[in-house]
Amino acid sequence: MPSETDPPDFDEPVPLPITGELDLHTFRPREIGELLPEYLRECVARGILEVRVIHGRGTGALKAGVLALLPRIPEIESMSPASPAHGGEGATWVRLRRCGAGHGGTEDTEKSDSPGTP
């Protein structure tokens, strides 16, 4: 058992709350390859089918990584940029498929920007 003076173990995974909003600001682009699909699978398992992925604007590397990865995730039904009120260019709304509802992601440019709206 670690004592109070032991340094923190940064190799241990930190649990993320599954809330339908994933803020990736603290992650590097190379860290999202496993994180994003796992988080979205857990959302589907919990019945959360609308997720706002916050990637920020920054240099654009994290956003580019997210936008390249999302279409390859089978649980994705559609994705669309967030409105300015929900993060604008710094966030993407993702609609997830219910378990067993098919495969392959598409971009949905007609999607409403409010959760729970088709």
C-alpha cells in the first residue's frame, strides 16, 4: 500500500466519468486512439447516445485526430460540428448507434445541435 509520501503512479489509468461529454483538453493526440472508442462504447452500454467530444481549437492536431478517428468507430451513427453555444469549432457532437444497430460512421451536416434531437 503506498504511503502519503510516495509519488503518484502516473502509469495507472484514471477513471473518466461517463457523462455524454468527453473533454480531451488534457490528452495528447496519440492518447485518443484507445480512449475515444472505449469511452463511446461505454456510453452506448449505458444508453448515452448523444456525446459532445471537446477537442479544443489549439494547434488543430487533437481535433484532426478526433475527426480522423470518429468515422472508423463502428458505434458512430453520425457526427457534426457543435454550434458556438456548445463549443463551436472546439467540439463535435457524436450520435451513437444502439447496440447491434449496424456499422460505419457518417458525417451528418443536418444534425441539430441540441442533445436528444435527431
